[in-house]
Amino acid sequence: MRFHSTKYIMDEIKLLVEKYSVEGINIVDDLFLANKKRLSEFADELEKEGISVEIIDLRTVRPMDRKVV
């Protein structure tokens, strides 16, 4: 399975924020949290850019593990 790169996702989010003044972004993807290294890289980029998103994991009703949070 091939995933979009962190750069690609960040470019898309920045486009939404800059061009359309989007104030809230929800990511609903049941595989988004599967790769914790990729997730950590993404979180670092979000923090660097000062962008806040909500990630919804539909695989479970249990909260994400502490390392992810």
C-alpha cells in the first residue's frame, strides 16, 4: 500500500488554510494512525506550521495509545 507523503498532505492542508481560510480540519482515515513514525513526522510538521487538526480513528472507540497522544 502506498501513502501520500507528509509533504503532500501538508501542502494540501496549507492550500485549504491559505486559499479558503479553513479554520478546522478533520482527518478520517482508518490507516492514518497505523504508521507511528509517519504520524510523528506529520505531527512535527503541523506543530512547526502552527496548524491544528483533529484525527478521527474509526477502527476503535478506545482512545489512541499514550505515545500517539
